[in-house]
Amino acid sequence: MPGNIIETKDLTKIYKGNIRAVDSLNIQIKEGEVYGLLGPNGAGKRTTINMLITRISPTSGTASVDGFDIVKESLQVRKTIGVVPQDLTADEDLTGRENLVMVSQFYDVPKPTAEDRIRQLLKLVDLEDAADRYVNTYSGGMRKRLELILGLVHDPKILFLDEPTLGLDIQTRTQMWDYVREIQERLNVTIILTSHYLEEIDALADMVSIIDHGKVLITGTPEELKESLKGDIITITLKDEANVEVMKKVPNVVEVTEHGPNTLRIKVVNADESLPDIINYISKNGLSTNKLTVQKPTLDEVFLEYTGRNIRSEEPADARKMMMNMRRMRR
């Protein structure tokens, strides 16, 4: 069994004003897996990653990356990791190949090794034919693919991917997932992934941690997280004022919470069995529905359950960046 390539022990970061961004964080990431890190804005995700990539130092606690201490051996850590930020970093006035060569020189990769590596990476993401075109002629998907391999030129063992498909349409986004999977499988690189697209985390991640207020709330495979909800979700919008206490009396209802104007979120063990009882109860009590939806557990529901917030409510801070990215991609 593969060992832990990243491990934190009581990792803590406190900013001025006694703001505890990361609070005694303990996570273990196995070599070769894709590890999803989820959380609301301000949950401590970015601070955690910035400590792991040695951009900032922890206040207390420790962390090791590929066996190197992030404080005492920060230079060795930087050599073993690759970082792909959500913002576009490639120089638009250079070709794709020239960007890759520039990064290889930054990491002091020997020229023959760099040339072989660059050829391999361009082929891996289907950019061979566009390698000698200027980046400002690339489509949005092509730019994202170039960004992806810019983080791999120096042959890192660990790759940090921050919102790798932000701003892409759904078709291009799913194509990017294929490239990420192939990179992980062919290069056996460990990937730490953050994304506001929960279907992306569900599709790619082997393990997922949800963090909030700097602490891990739950860790598991996507299936384990969904199973932790122990039930299906029925969302009902009534024409009249929603009454939580009344709906709790329906047989086999596990939990009822308000979820907006006249809207109830009802957790049941099995929606197929409980839905007829709920509809019958609503009818007998003289209530009328405007909308009714049934959801099997999803990561969206898991996120809502553990953080109390919907992932979509966390997007506005990144929306402006996404639009800026999209405008740049269309130039």
C-alpha cells in the first residue's frame, strides 16, 4: 500500500488580530491519489495550500511533503511540487513551447531532459500541433491545458491544482477531466485539487476533505461522504407558509429544515418509500405545492449538510476572476 506523501500534524496559522485561519489541521494524503479539498470561502483551504507549498510559514504544528519538513526543508519541498494556480500565468507573447522552455530553465532542468519532457507533455494534452503558436491565439481550453503542463515541466511528484477548469464551458471542462486523469495515471503524480465544481471533485478525487473554520469536518471517498448523509433529500416549496413542525410528523421523516421562502428540505431514509406519505400528508392538511424535487445524496448535499451553506453561494468571490479569465481567453 502507498504511504503518505503529505502529512500534517496540528498545522495552525494565526494572522494578526488573532484570526485563526487554520486550526490544528490533521490530514494525510497518500502517494498517487487525487485528493480533493473543499470548503466555503474563508474556510482555510488556500492558507493550508500556501503553507504546504512553502509560500507562508505556519504559526505552529508541522507538515511534511514527500518526507521534507515545510519549514526546515522548504527548498526541497519546492523541488518536488508543481503548482497550477487558477489565474492564467503563461506569457501571451510567447509560444506554448517557449513558455515551457522558460519554466524548465527556471527549475534548472538540463536542456536535453527538458526537450524530451516538453515533447511528452505536449503530446499528453494534445498541444503538439499548437506548440509553436503564440499563446494569445489559443482557445480557453488550450490555455488551460498549457497551464496544466507548465506545472509538470520539472517532473514533480506532487501537483497542486487550484480551480483547473474555472471559466470553461461544461464540454471543455469534462475534456479537462480526461487530461487530469491521464496525467495522474501515466505520470503517477499525486494531485491536490480545489474546485467550486463539486461534480469535478466527484469525478476526479479518490479522497475528499471538507474543511471549515480551519478544521476538517469530514474525510472520505466521494461515495463515503454521500453515504454519510444516511438518506435522500426531498425539497418542497409550498404555496402557503412552510411549517417545519407539521412536516416532522410525517412517517419516516428524519429531519426537516427551512431552505428559503416557503421551502422545506426534508431528509428521509428512502425517498421512493416516503414520497407518497409526504404528498398524502400535504393533501390532507390542505396545503398546496409549487415545486417538489427529489435528490439522491450528492456532494452538493454533503457540502450543505456539513457547512450549512450551498457551494453555489460560495462562488461570487471567484466569479469576477472567472469572467476576467473568459475575456482574456477570447482575445
